[in-house]
Amino acid sequence: MRCPFCKYPESRVIESRPAQDGSVIRRRRECVKCERRFTTYERLEEIPLVVIKKDGRREFFNPQKVRIGILKACEKRPVSLEVIDNLVGEIEAELRSRMDKAISSHEIGEMIVERLRELDEVAYVRFASVYRQFKDIESFGEEIKRLKEGRDRKEDSA
């Protein structure tokens, strides 16, 4: 591993340990020449996921985009960053577990909507209003009505 300070091509590993639920290995290294220490992360190279947009364009899946969308929906709501990060991780894990590595943006949006419905109703409505592109106040009201009916059904069965 090349030293980031002096660019010498050799370093030695001082310490290795798992990180991020064991999916990454964190290594502390020391440059053989300048003796400065630095950290590297080793992770399995995965086949990239491709997102098929509404207009047919394709782009690589970016979990940061999912995180930003959820963060906006959860703004000023009692939802912790840890919960949001777990949500993003769940969505990415589910997408990666599929055999098909090309996923429509619609499928990703539906996954987010379903999880937000369970997590926080206000965040759900915020995300759904942008994602489902309500045309008018009536369609927005219909979505809120469906949300209320779903909550009532849950309460009746509990």
C-alpha cells in the first residue's frame, strides 16, 4: 500500500480488525520509509447495482441519494440518524440480495415508502408527496385517507 504522505510503495500492517458489521476490514499501517501511520479499509468488491430511471436512463445505485431523500422526509421528526442509516442499509442489502442487478427507481421508491409508513407517518406523507407526485389536494387527501384506514385496521387487529 502506497504511503499517502511520502508515496513510498511499501508499508506494514500494525493492526487489523473488522468494521461495519464485519463487511469491512480496517487496517492500521506504518510506512516503511517515513514511519508515519495511516488507516486503510478493505471491502469486498461488489457487482454494481444499476438504477433504471423513469426516462430510461441508467445510473449506478448510490445509497447516499436514498439517505438524503429519507433525511429530507424525516427533517424535524423524532427519527435518529442511526435509524435512518439502518433503513438505508436494509434497502441496499435487499437490493443486493436480488438476482437482478438492474432495479427501477420505482421499486426503490416503493421500498422507501413502505418502510417510512411503518417508521413515521409524517415522514411517509412527505416522501410520498414528492415520490408519487400528487397532482392536486384531492390526491394528497386520498393518500392520507389510505394511511388512516391502514392505521385503523392495525388497531382493530391488535
